Amino acid sequence: MLFTQLVDDDLGCASYLVGDERAGVAVAVDPPYAIEPLLAEAGRRGVRLVAVLETHTHADHVSGHGRLALEHGLPVRVHGAAGAAFPHEPLADGTEIELGDVVVRTIHTPGHRPEHCAFAVVDRSRGDEPWLVLTGDSLFVGDAARPDLAVEAAEGAEALFHSLRRLAELGDGVEVYPGHVAGSLCGAAMSSKASTTIGFERRFNHALRESHDDFMAAAAGPQPPRPPNMERIVELNRGPFLGAQPPLEHVDAVPDGAAVLDVRPTEAFVGGHRLGAVGIPVSGSSFGTKTAFVLPEQRLVLHAGDEAEARQAARALHAVGIFDVAGWQEAGGEERLEPVSLEELERLLEAETVELLDVREPDERDAGYIPGSHSLPYRTARAAAENGLLDGRPVVTVCESGPRAAVAASVLQSLGVEARPVLDGGVSTWRSNGGETTSFRRCGT
């Protein structure tokens, strides 16, 4: 059996190549929009791709099924409940795809979305029982999918509860390969491990251990932020096939109405950038997601250290449905973003001369925050500035370790707010240095 997992580290998304090397055939499961690594792996393994399988209509990243269909003539298969507008062969519970001695068996597992399916993989040269299962956005390593993106949370959770129990019946030795690892917005507590087993998850995963009532109560509780551009990405993924984008070109000027996105490392951005630019390093974590949160539906010009860095950024933006990129330019400029050390922050807070914004997510802040700080997740900084929600004092932004503070400060600075980030650590460093923190305890907890 041929089996390869490919992970997009920026989004925490996994795609798979499954097939039979002796027969020379394979399928792509949940392919990313950047299909080149998948094609390269198929070529390296000497197999011919014969179809694309989708576990569901993805809401956090653009699928590559359109490119594989248009550029390579592959048929696409997805469950009939997806409502796909593209040519496809519908999957149903029990549908089997034969690839030499390998059989991919469809298990309908609604919950995350009504059409969601898992794929049990059987190697008939070893036996008739599944060897592994691709669980998509149902069962993760250490967690389960969120149920609130396609239907009401209670409806999704009810279906997901039963789908997870059905997966648990596959047997303790069956290996589990999910559609996401840590870094995705599709689950709050998932591990960074790439795989697990049914037996391990049955023993340690809260989603498989909880009673029905506890599972439903948890589903009604706080969820991670919804993926940015979610509605647009869903429509792209179930609409007409989406082909490749034109090559990224160098441009001499920034078109009217376009925003400048500086993708260099934070250290380079703070040292000098174009007036009004927003800084989000492509070398950091969740670059595409952060950009989609703070620069939604805007034409962009990329400022980068070189062409390779610009092209890397463009690929990551395409993955989250941002295609309106006018081109790229060499980065640099006169505007600076002055960091604040924790020692200076202590003096500024004592003098009450700044507004301290904690730009982590609310659940992170509740566990411990600097007294006097205000909660403003980095993804909402633009709206806060545009709607007059800041108190007029200079702003200092802080997070857990620096990256989100830098993004938030750059967004605020681009809108004319005097903002400075804490880059040499964050709230945890403040606490370990002896600084005071407090916590927020929700009712019933």
C-alpha cells in the first residue's frame, strides 16, 4: 500500500496520497490548492492519480480539486449532500474505490458538515479489516471537530456525537490520520501529532469519553474564532472548478486603493517600512489566516525581501482564498514601529500614559492578564480603530510571545493610531518576571 501524508504547516491542514504502488494507481484526498507537492510525491512514487476524494467542503482553505480536474483531467468525488456545483461523482455511505489491492471505503460521518465522510483504507494483501482511517474534520488527535460552521451547533453536535462513536467501532489498532493538526481553527485542543490510533483516542480523547449530555454541553460553549473568509472559501470549494492563478509579477507602483502587506520578518518590518503598510511575516505561524483576518477583501501589493519570499506569501494567500494580489515590490521605507520592553511597559502603566491592549483570544486572556489591560483580539484591531473604540491614548499591544502584538500594532499604525508592540515576550514573561496578573473566572466554572 502507498500512503503519504502532506501537511501545510501554515494552516495545519493535511492531505493524503493513497494507492497501490504495484498497481501504479492512487487517489488524492483533500488536496491543497498548491497541488505541486502532491504531484511531485506521486511522480516520485511512480503512481498515476486516478481521482480526487473530498471528505467535505472545506471552510478554512481552498481545495486543489479544481486544479487537478482542469489541469490533469481527474474526476472528483464528494458526498451528495455537499451540493457541489462542479462535475462530480457522488459518494455515499459504503461507497468503495478500488486501487489494486487497496480499497478506500466511505463512512458517512456528518457533524462538522452534513456531507462529511471519513475514508477507511483496507489493504487486501494484509486482510479485510481497515488498516487506517482518514477522519477529515471529525476525529482529531486529542479533540473533535467543531460542529457550528455549517449548521446550528446543537444540530451539528448531535450528528458528530454519533459519527465519532461509529468511528470508534473500527477497532483499537486502526491508525487515525486527521484532516487537521494543531494550528487549525477547526478544533481547540487538537495535538500537533500527525496521527494516532482509535484505541488511544478512545482512552484519552474527551470527545470519545464524554456522555451525550456533556458532549452537547461542550458544543454549546465557546468555540474558536470562525475561519476568516469562511463563506467565500465554502463557495469557492463547492462552486465551478477553480484553476491556477497567473504568475506573481513585480510592479513599479501601488495601485490606487490597494493595501501594502509587508511579509518580511518582524525585525525587518519594525526597522523600516512603507507608510501605511501592515506587517505579517510569511515566515511566522498562520500567515494566511492572520492576513485574512486583518486584510479581508482588499487588493494587495506584497512587500518582500526578495521574489522568492513574495511568491511564498502569494501561495499562502491563495490557500485562504485571497487572489487579488496586484504584484510585489522590494520592501523598505522610512516608517518605523518602535517596540516596548516589559520594563518600559511597567513604567508606562504606572504613569497611565498608554492604553494596553491584550490581543490574545479571550479564553487565553481569561487564564491570566495584566491588570488594567483591555481585551482586543488582534483580528479585531482594524474594526476597533475604525469604529472609535480606543480611548485616544497611545497604544501598547501585548500577546503571549510577541507575533500577534506586532501584527495588531502594525494594523493600528496603518490607520494612524500611535501604537507600539511588546516583542520581547508577553504576558507569560511578565508573570515569570514577577509582574502582577489576574484571571477571569466565568460563571459555572
